[in-house]
Amino acid sequence: MGEFELIRHYFAAAPCAQGGAGVALGIGDDCALLDLPAAAQLAVSTDTLVAGVHFPHACDPSLLGQRSLAVAASDLAAMGATPVGFTLALTLPEVSEQWLKAYAEGLDRMARQCRLSLIGGDTTRGPLSITMTVFGRVPAGQALLRSGAQVGDLLCVGGELGNAAGALPLVLGEREAAAEISAPLLAQYWSPSPQFALGRALRGKATAALDISDGLLADCGHIAKASRLALEVNLAQVPVSPALVAFSGPAAARQAALTGGDDYVLVFTLPAQHLPALRDAGLAVHVIGRAVAGEGVVLRDEHGQDITPRQRGYQHFRETP
Amino acid sequence: MGEFELIRHYFAAAPCAQGGAGVALGIGDDCALLDLPAAAQLAVSTDTLVAGVHFPHACDPSLLGQRSLAVAASDLAAMGATPVGFTLALTLPEVSEQWLKAYAEGLDRMARQCRLSLIGGDTTRGPLSITMTVFGRVPAGQALLRSGAQVGDLLCVGGELGNAAGALPLVLGEREAAAEISAPLLAQYWSPSPQFALGRALRGKATAALDISDGLLADCGHIAKASRLALEVNLAQVPVSPALVAFSGPAAARQAALTGGDDYVLVFTLPAQHLPALRDAGLAVHVIGRAVAGEGVVLRDEHGQDITPRQRGYQHFRETP
């Protein structure tokens, strides 16, 4: 048995690889087999993370295991899908049992947190790279698309923004901070929580949704374009964490919240009548603006002045938008 | 719009990305959405190809486009699944429009040949690598597994073996040959045809199946292990192409047929009563041995002598088994 065969057996033995709801056949044959309930659709998304581009080569493999799955799984939350499973395509320059053990532990922790079963994959030799394909189920016709926003809808986000981008100097070891500041920022970077409960609660309510990976303004632009309208963002309403303000200062914190990626918080448009039900359900919903006629994204200050930046930069680690 | 955004639009415009049976939502949102008929299961498989490991860096991108999809899609054929769609995770060191155009053309050609819709993916910067995740549908309970072979079943393959491994000196430019010899060998390497029709015809008939990617003996070993029996292979019955014998000589041709990978021809076990129906349907079925009690794989010469090699080498380009 070759070393890569051994790795496959290693992942196949993980708790998250022992099957689950919707998994008729897991790791070990030519294909996995998924069952889908009647009147459901399967949601599918693929994400690749490359060492040196999307994460530092020297990072903690356990944290990488968590983050690599959470980043991919977040797309399921953004569709309002219930998690089912995922495949892992792992390319490794060499086989280090210590690295693998830690990576698999972090991956398994996030998989069980997300209720995602590892159903298959491929392990190859090459420059370190991770491709996850995630699967979820959603009642037919109820998936949250980007294209349904209506003029007059509220623009909302599911939590504080900018923490992941703000954490980069900590991630890269360029700066240090007291634990009460660094812990929440690093947690958002290394262990983002896909907002599955929020996504499911938005079915039949939100008119458009996605998870923020390119930055609030850029991702609002995706909804605006797909829905053929404009989105107004009120800067004063964009939620920013006290930890981020303390670490970066108010101006950089605001910048991170607007243009930093990698938060994986949902942004969505919502007819106002649905807001009370979501808040009654205990979900964090922050209204930050409104859908209006027009195109693109308009950023307004507390006086209603248009302060839209001409260029929307990216402050996250990724070199590719 | 960044250059990687442009690439996404490029693939989204390909004919194979315009949807198809079972694709409720294709490229462009957080997830794709697949519909599955009642009483069907979704078959899923992931394969990664890394430049310098699974294919030469300097190869023709159009041929690579064909091969990268065919290799992944073959796993669907091996399950008896009907093709539905695939995602493409493409990591590129730089953006060359010429390379991309040729790659996309080859990919699209194979996708349409296989009736696979491109439903999503990710494009990132990094060392050249391709991960495909393929989707097919199969009537619930009828997927062809590795584990169902019964003592007494015939051992069969769906075509000539060894051509892809035999083609390697041509692929790598180490040797040349006349077109009538090189063409069929190179075609098997660069454009393997997933045996979908054979796979579907084997539903309800074959007791175990897989597609040969590691080499006949190694892959028979996978069936033998999963089915808890032994498989006897009669060397004289293993089909080898005249082109391969002419190019490599009889001994090397035999070796390629037994241990060379990358043919993506189906190997399966079949109760003898089903053989006539398959042949009447015009399907190429070569009986090469039989399932017997025991374990592992036994290779026999024309006199019935056990000539099983002690070590099963790999002659294909891949460094990892």
C-alpha cells in the first residue's frame, strides 16, 4: 500500500467519514452515492485554497482543516441549504503524519459542527492545495439566489464584518495583541461559522442572499447586478466588532468591514415585514441599507452623503479576487 | 473585473455550461442546483490531476481539457450512472488566453461527448492543477459497486488494455511512430472514452465493476478485496491492440495491459447467463477470467500455470498510485 493509499484510509477512518443523513454510500468505491428527499434539490459548490495564495504555507494545519471546510460550506448556508456532505481533494508535497493528523482533526471538528459527511475525494502529490466540493439539500424552488432582490427590500447582514480581514496581521505574525482582542479576530479568520440556521430561516423570506467572501461592497455588487437594481449601504449601520476597532482603529476597521473578504457572514435582501419573525427567532439580523432603483452599490455616510469609494480594494490574504 | 473573474465568464460562456437535463441552476450563484428523478441516487466522484505528476507541463491544453474530464467521468461509467454534470476547480500559474481557449475547447468537446454540463467551479492562481467533481444519476440500489462479485462469475473487460500506458513514450516525446501505430495509442491516452453505455447495460447484470486506472491486476485486486474472493486472470485472454504490440513488442505490451494504468476501460464480474444479452446489444465484452474462492488476484498462463508477478508495478505517468 502506497503512502497516498494510507492517507485515504486515514481520512476514511475519521468520524465525519462514517456516513450520515442522505449518504447512501461513502468513501471507498468509484463514486459516493447520495439520496435526496422527494421535492428537494441538491446544492453544489466547489472552492480551492492554494498555499501561499489563500493561506500561509506555515499555518497551523488543524486551523487550516477547520477553515478550508468552513469556507466552502458557507456557500451552502448562502443558498439556504441543509448540509449533507463534501469531497476533499488534497494535494500534498510530501506526507507528514503529524501535519495530516492535525489537518484531519481540524477538518473533522468543522465537519461535525456543520453536520457534513466526508463522502470521497482524491489525494495526490504536488504543491499544497485543497479543493472542497460541498453538497446540501434545499426544498425545490426555495434556494436563496442572488437575483430576486426587489426595490424597497431591506439590505441586511448576519453579523459583524471585517474581523477576518482585520485579523490578517495576526495571521501573518506581523502584529500581536492581547488575547481579548486577538482571539475573536483570529477565530473569525480560522474558524468562520457558516450561517446555516440563518440561511434556512431566510427560505421563503429573503429575496436574495450570498455569503461575504469578496468584501461587503463587492458582494453587494453581485446581488445588485444579478437583481438589476442598486443597493444603498449606510456606513453607520454596518456592524463592526469592538475588538476590530481596538486593534485596527476606527478608519481601518471600517475599511475592513466594507472591502475585506473572508468573513463568510450572509448578506441578504429582505422585505421589511419578515424582519420581526427573524428577530423573534433570536437570529442576528443587522439592517444596513435598502434596495433601490438603479444599478451598482452606493455607500452613504450618516448624513446621507454618497461616499462610495471609486475602487473597491481587497485587503484579505488572497491575491485573486 | 479581475483576470480570474474573466476566466469564469469565459467558461460560463462555453456550450457545455448552458445547462442540461437535471441542472436546475448552473454557473453564477453561490451553488449550482441539481434535480434528481424520484427513486434515483446521485453518484459523485472527485479527481485531481497535477502538472508534472499526472500530465506533462508542456502538453497540448486542448488534449488536456479532454483527458482531465474523461478521467473523472469514467468513475460515473464504472457505477453504471447516467452523466449529469461536473464542477471544474482550475488552478493556474498565470493567465494565458491561448492556453485557456484551447483547454476550454478540449474540455467542452469531451463534456458534450459525455453529455456532462459544466455547473460550477473555482479558478485560482497557483501551480497548475485541475480538480473535477462529476455527477451522475443511477436508479436507487442499481449502482455497480466493487463488493458484489460472486464465486463462479465471469471476469470481463470492456476493451483492449495497455494502450494508454504504452503511449507514454509518445506522450513524453521520447519515441516516435508511424501514424497508424501512434494515433490509436495517443487517442487512448489523451481522449479515453468513458464507457457509459456499457456501464448502464451492466446495471442489474454485473455483480461488481470499476474502471481501470491503476492497472488491470491492481484494480482486480480492489474488486477481490471488496468482494472477499479471488479473481483469476488468464493472460492469453487479455485483449491487447495490434498497435501496442507493434510499438512495444509482445512482452512490454502484455506488461502494459496487466499493470499500466489510465486505460479507463471497465473491468467487471458477470454471471455467465448475462453474457449473450450484452453481446447481442453489440457491446464489446472480453471474458478474461473468473471469480473463485480465496483472496487476491491470480494470473495464469495458457497452460493454467500461476505466473502472478510478485510486485505489480505502475508504468503510467503518475507517480502516485
